[in-house]
Amino acid sequence: MTDRVRWGRGLAPLALVGAIVLYPLGVLLVQIFFPDVFAFQPSGRFSLDAFHALAQDPLFWSSLKDSLVLSLAVAATATALGAVVGHLVVRVRLWRPGVWNALLWLLFFAPSFMLAEGIMLFAIQGGVASGLGIWSQGLSQIVFSPLGVGLVLTIKLMPYAAITVSSALQAVGQEYDDAARSLGASGWSRLRRVHLPLVRGALWASFAIIFAEAVSDFGVSSTLAASAHFPMIPYAIYSALNFVPVNFSGAAVQSLLLIALALAVQLPQVLAARGAQRVMHGHRRQWRLPARVNGWATASLAAFFFLALGLPLVSFLLWALVPDVGLGFAPSHWTLQSFAALLGSDIYTGGAALRSYVLALLAAGLTTGLGIWVMWAGSRLSALYDTLLTATIAVPGIVLAAAYVFAWNAPWVQGTPLALYGTYGVLVLVYVAGGLPYSARLARVALNQVDQGMERAVLSLGGSSTKALVHVTLPLIRPMVVSTFLLIFTGVFFELPASSLLYPPGDPTIAVAIVHQFHNVAYSVGAALSIVSVLLLGATLGVFRLLDHSTRQPWREARKEVEYTAEAAERLQVLQRTADTV
């Protein structure tokens, strides 16, 4: 393969990244400064009117203030709570430690809008709390307030800090604690002078990520925050594009502002992380845990996860089985009519679950395959693509969806196959754009672990680079392929912000359908739809795990065969070079 061909193959993924990420975001910027581009009679007039109009809008300043204050408070609270949970998971002997790690990841992947809706079903008048006889006006006022919105966001985003801090503590190891202990330092001194400085970078990273997630979260802002009349920027962007009169320029400016807010806390996080990384190297020893299980720590974690996951799940189950939970939970009140309603002809029922299932399978397959292709084809530029795609992670989902509205509904695409707005094509495309940064990064890590000599061995035997990828590389990175597929599938299945703006008319996704049912006070049907969708997702993940287990041995044999063939080919090359020399 010539250098020209290699560089041509390496630049090919740039066209993909440009089409699904750079082009929509570029159009978003154009809309801000050239607002007449999308007018009935387009023109290239430069204007800052969008900034002036937004500056004079009191609702914008209210949503900006509320979003900033709430996100900072949530970031601080969730980081502190996550640090405590991460410390308990690593340093304290818990009952069934694997259970708590699994619950952390389950909460990490749980859709924020479902957590919010579950807590709302518990706290509303006539809800689960009423049926249990524990409802009070104070409970409802707390949940449907900025404090309740912050509580839900803190619960949802805590795993970011817990997972990051626990990983940092494991990277530090036992030796630093032993050194401080040998010098007579107390437990509090070791925590303050040793552990906290060593995980400072992890704490800053957690704070930055949680702030970015909180300020851009659409699930809570479109459900609980909207019901509490607490304006936030993500829902303001959605309202500007979804309600009449449509305000394209206002939505574009607020989208740019949301990106700026998400990036605002990155610099101190990077500086702090660099300082922390200097001591995390070399051999480390595993933490020594106490011999006895800590009952208080185990009970505290159990109480937290019941509030975070158990309470919403119980609320969904009771509302799905008892249409009027305020009357109590006597056996005579139980019925399956809410589940039966999912079989009706309403577009916001069972058909939405099947639709999302197919879209998630398609998007996950495309995203996983394209992530591998981008990093394989652009191997010489993999660092560039990794940096470029990682930067797009800072773009909130609602902003990317707004950019797609502008890009694929622009006047210059009308009458062409690129007029994708209002079709399934734009929905799949935005799913791929949102998941590609994660897929490409995982693929880069996996591909870097594959010995390049194997591909050279295939080429020396007359094979092509594509054949080396299919028959050598993919079998070796199979675990990454399966994990990436399931990661993207889970995220797409319950994706809400992009789906809310881009779903084809009359064909809502499961997330849109669930939120629609709750907004229309069809709580029982919405709860039943939530239960069915969770069971469908869980069954799919279970089937994939069984299939993965049943096919793992044949793939291991294939991997051994690949490694043996590559080794034989390398030996053949050595023999050929020796013969040529002689």
C-alpha cells in the first residue's frame, strides 16, 4: 500500500465527521450571525439582533440564573456525595461489594427523565405517598421546587464522581497510606493530607463533568423542572424550536451559550488533573480491607440506592397496576388495564417501544462499526480524530439536535435527498453523531493493543488491509465490539432530547411517548410503558450476555488461530529476508 493510498484512507473519516458533526454545528453558528439564511427569501445579512433580543428577554435571564446556580450546587453536592460513596466502595468492607458497583452503573445509565417521573409519581397529591397515607403538602412542595430538581439531578449524577474517585483511589494504592501511618498520622490526617490531594484531579474532573451534565440535562428540565415552573436553558431551547412562534435565532444563541457553559469549567479541571497524575505511577498495592463488614456503611448505601432506584421503580409498578393509587393498594384495586392500553392504536403506546428498539439496534450497529472504521482507516490521524470527536462530547444533546434542525432543514437541501428533517434518517444520524465519540475512543484503545505485525503478516501473504481487519483485528477486539454495541444501544433506546425535536410526525420514540403520557396526566399508562420498556431493555441485555457466553469459546479458538497464523507469517518473512540476503 503506497503512502498516498494510506493518507487517502486516513483522511476519508474526516468526511464522515464533517458531515454528521462539523457541518450541523457550523450551520448553527451561521444561524446566529446570519439570521436571514433560513428566511423565506434568504440573504447573507450579518446581524447581532439575536443577542440583543435575548438580552432583553427576562425569561432568558431567569433561566440562565436558575441553571447556573442549580448546576453549581448540584456539582458540589454530587461530587462530595460521590467522593464518599467512592471511598466506601474502595476502603470499606461492604456486604456483597459487587452489588454496589452494579447499582452504581445501573444508576449511571438510568434515564434522568424516568427517575424524575418516578419521584413525581410518589410525591404528587393522590400518588403513591397518598396511597400509603404519608403524603403531606410539605412533601409535594419540596419535590416540586428547585430543591427537588437539585435532589434528582444530584442522585442521577452522583455516579460520575463515585466511579471517578473510586478509580483514582485504586490507582493510588495502599503504599501512600502505609507511609503516612508509619509516621504516626491519624485517620483524619491521612484523609486530609494524603488521600484528598492525591484524588484532587479526580474531584475536579467529577465537578466539571457533573456541572456540564447538570446544566445541559434535558430529561429533568423537561419534566420535573417544567412542572415546578423552574426554567432551565435546555428546555428553553426546546421551547424556542417546538412552540409557535418559532425562534430559530434565539435557540441558536442559547445553544452556543450552553456549549460555553459546559466548557467553562474544563480548564481548572485539566490543570488539577495534571497535578494529580504525577504521583499515580509505578507499582501499587491493593487496599487492605477490615475483616468485618461495616453494617452502617452497607445500610447507608442501601438506603441511598432505594431512594435513587427503588422508589421510582416501586412508583412505576404501583401506578401501572393500580390506576388510582390514592385510594390505596387493596387487592380489589389491582388491574392490568394499563398494560392492555399499550396494545391500542394510540401512537404514544406500545408501538413507540418497538420503534425505539429497531432504531437503537440500527444506530448501535452503525455507530460501533463507524467508530472502528474511523480509528482503523485514520490510524495515522487517530489522535486528531480522537481529539476532534472528544471535543464534541461537550456539545449537549439538545444543542446537537437543534443544529440538526437547521442543517437538514436548510433551504439549500430542500428538494434533494439531503432534506432529512422529519424522517427516520435524521434521527439515526443524530444518534450516530452522539455516540460516535464514545465508540471511536473505545475502538482506539482496543486497536492500539493489537500488534501491527499481524496486519503486516497478512499483507505479506497477499491479503488486503480489509481482510486483515475482518479476519485478524476484529476477532482480537471482539469484547470491545460487544461492549460498545450494548453501551450505544442502551443510550439510544431511552434518548430524549434529540428524539423530542427530530422524531418523524406521528412516529414518536419510547422516551417521547413516556413523557407525553405523563404530560397528559395518563400516569398509569406512562408507568406501564416505562415498565415494559425497562423489561424489554433488560431482556435484550440478558440475551446478549447469554450469546456472548455461548460464543466466547469459539472466538477464543479463533483468536488463537489468528495469533498462530500471524506468528507463522512473521517467521516466513524472516526466512524470506534471510534467503534474499544469502
